Amino acid sequence: MKSLELTSLIHELHELETRSCLIEQQGKMILEYYREPATTSELYKINSCTKSVLSALVSIAIDQQIVPQSDTPILEFFPRLAEDSDPQKREITIEHLLTMSAGFNWTEFGGQNSFPTMSKTSDWVQFVLSQPLSDLPGTRMEYSSGCSQLLATILRHACGQTVAEFAEQQLFQPLGIESYYWETDPQGTHTGGFGLHLKPMDMLKFGRLYLNEGGWDGRQLIQKETVRYSTRPFLPAVKPQKAFYGWHWWTSSFLEDTGLDKTAKSTETQYYYALGFGGQYIVVVPSYDMVVVVTADKFKKKRTPVDIFRQYIVPLLLQQA
């Protein structure tokens, strides 16, 4: 991107009161914006971007055969499902949890308000497993932090460590992530769907790991095939996101018009992203060799969070192209 374009972007970020925005392309930091200097060293809640970090941990555990293959029924970890009156619950697999397609009757926010209700109970896992099925497992994506908590519980059980301990050994230490904070449920299991607090630069490192297809400093932390598989579109996402869903990653695309030949079709540029409530993003754009991180904290002023990547950065990329 040209310096003039970046100047206009910085102006927009300032106007939107964006907390932070980092853009790395071809291994070079081309924008590092913070509203306040202290933001560089502050831990901040990344909300549901936590889900994509959990996806990485489950991927690592599957690669290392600590967690069984993704088509394994979760009955193996939750034997109480054998007593459930609905036999279809015994068909739910680890992959169904990862793709939010377990089939539970769930409304994350609004309506049933399943997530706030879950978080007020004394046993989140019991609450999730006791929900009736509204769909056959594997047929429809319904956004659910309950699925994420089941995954975190499976990971804790399989590796014999807390989720955070496993994360420190397998992910944080190799990436040089030295400080974090991670909330837990009433059973002491780290929250799978939210609750991780990181610095913006450490969010960027996580995005770079995925851009590098799981490779880091000569080590393969996640197998390439696993990264590619887990970030592909499995199922169309429920509104309001016009996107698809992979293994706890959102996937989308934008159109590029070459402008050279009016008869030529526009090319579609694929990207995938971690998304947290209130405008927290880790965006990976492989064809541009780019990672974008955004954190925001001004979303409570009756203002819809802005998708800064889609609304402001994509137009600059198209100009550049």
C-alpha cells in the first residue's frame, strides 16, 4: 500500500476511535496504529477470536493424536449422552462441534439467549448437552459458544492439562506470547468461546502462524494439511454474517475486477478470519500474503461495530491491485 493510502486509512481509524489496527504484508509491518501508546502492552479481551485459538489447539492435539480424529463421536468424552432420550445426540462428532453444526436448539444472543443462560449455570457442559436437538448433527451451522466449551472440555480431558497449560507449551511459547489472561468456567475449564485476553501484536503472531500454514521458525506447529482443511468453508453461516464457517474460523471472499477486459469475470479473493464481539478481528488473506488485526472498544455507544477490513482495507487493496 502507498503511504498516501495509509494516511487516509489512519485518518479513518482515528475518526472511528479504533483501539488498534495492525497490517503485515509479505512479512513487513506496513501499518501499526494504536489510539493510545499504552495499547501496545495492554492485554485486551479478544472475545470470540478465542474460538479460533481453540481451533488451533484442537488441531495441534489431533495432529499429535492426543485428541482422536475429528469424525470421532463426542460420546467418547461425554458418556452421559448414552442415557439421553435422543439417540441422535450420540451421532455428534468433534467436527460437528468445530463447525458449530452439532444441531442443538440454540440461540447465542436474543430469543433464547442461550449463551447468557449457560454462563449463569453451575455446569456449562451439562447445560449444553441437555439442550434438545433442532437439527440433525452436521446439517446446519448455528453459532454456539456452547460447542466451544464442549471442545475445551474435551481438550482438557484428552491432554491431562488445563487448556492454558497446553496452549503455553504448544502455541504461546513457540510464538513468543509471554503474557495473556484466560477466563474459566465453574469447573475450572478455560472458556473455549471467549475470555482470552491478548496484546494486539500477539494476535498478529497468531494470524501469521496461519498465513505460514502452521509453520513458525522452522517448526511445523500445526500440519499444513490441517490448517488448509480447518480454514476452508464447511457450511454457510447464519445471519448476520454473510460468510461460511470452518473449524471455528469464518471464511469469506471479495471480488476483484481486473478492469482490463470487460468480458472477463471478476476474480474472487478468499480470506478467513477470527471474529470477536465488538469488532475484534484477526484476518488472514493468503493471496495478498497479509494479516490484519483490529481491536475495538467503542462499540457500546449504540453504534454497530465497523468491519474495518471489509469497508476500509479491501478498497485500498483493490486500488493497489
